[in-house]
Amino acid sequence: MSQLPDTRETLLLRLRDAGDSRAWEEFVGLYEPAVQRYGQRMGLQPADAMDLSQDVLAAVARAIDRYEPGTGRGQFRAWLYRIARNLTINALTRKKLGTHGAGGTDRIDLLASYPESNNAENDALDAEYRRAVFQRSAELIRTEVQPQTWQAFWRTAVEGRPIPAVADELQLSIGAVYAARSRILARLRREALRWQDEDDCAGDPA
């Protein structure tokens, strides 16, 4: 059976070891796509958003040795959001001073005018993180179930197709499709809640 992602708090502590390639692969796999999509939401071109994600991950690497578990809710998310926000403003500023592209002066002024606790931006990064958690968890769970079971879940829960039609396509009973969808959804929810709970209990590494 494939091993699901390590708990968030444990993973963050393991990142202190630069030689722990598995921990860093796990962390990058979750946060790199989330930060890239966040950057694009905030007005960066795809290539600039990719640079942003690298800068954010580098900042984490520089600060992770000071991380200590704490009891504050969402502190790690807030810390990561501040880094991403500030580096996004820097990237847009460089764009403004160079070639005018996506973002521009209006976007820089808008971001700069927001308080650092701006809920809309924080929610944007949070949404991208949740998407990354779903994708990561789905990839792992998919390797642990039969292809037919996965297709029953994917076609009904993700693609939104009618259960009777999917049952006919997969040559399953309607009850079997319901069971497959319910079982995988439950596993995805448990995994998402586990990561959510770990993050809410994480301390501030800054």
C-alpha cells in the first residue's frame, strides 16, 4: 500500500534535514503548484508565477530550522501567505519597471493597499493549497484501488455524470457505483481533514 503524506507538523520538522529528500519532495509537491496558481490569480504570468513559487520555497528552506511547533491556529498558513504576498508585490514591481505585462501598476497598488491579513488573498492561497492536497491525495489513493472503482468515483463525483449511466459503462450495479464513490470520498475527506488539523496546530517558523 502506498504511504499517504506525512502529517504536516512532522513534515515541517523533517524539512530541517536538507538531506531528507522525501520530505522536501512531499512539501514541494504540495506547495509549489499552490503558490504558482496563487501567483497567477494575483496577476503574474505563468513563468513569473513559477519563479514566485521557487522564491517562496527558498524562503521556507532558509527559515525552517527556526520552526518550533506551537498552538496557534493557522500560523504556518499565515506565515507562508505573507511571504507569497510580499514576493508577489516584488515580482509585479519588477514587471512594472521592466515590460508592462499582466498585473501592472493597478495590480501593484491594489495588493499594496490591502492589509497583510486580507482575507480574499489569504483565501486564494488557501484554496490553491486545498486543491493541491486533493490532487496529491487523489493520486495516492488511485494507486490503492481497482481502476474500475476509481472510474466509478471519478466519473460521478468529479465529472458529475449520472450514476446509472456510469454503472452501465463500467458494467457495475448502481449500488456498487454508489459504494465506490462513497468509499473514496470518505478517504479523501479524512486525508483533507488530517492535513487541515495539522496545519491549524502548527506554529510560526518565522
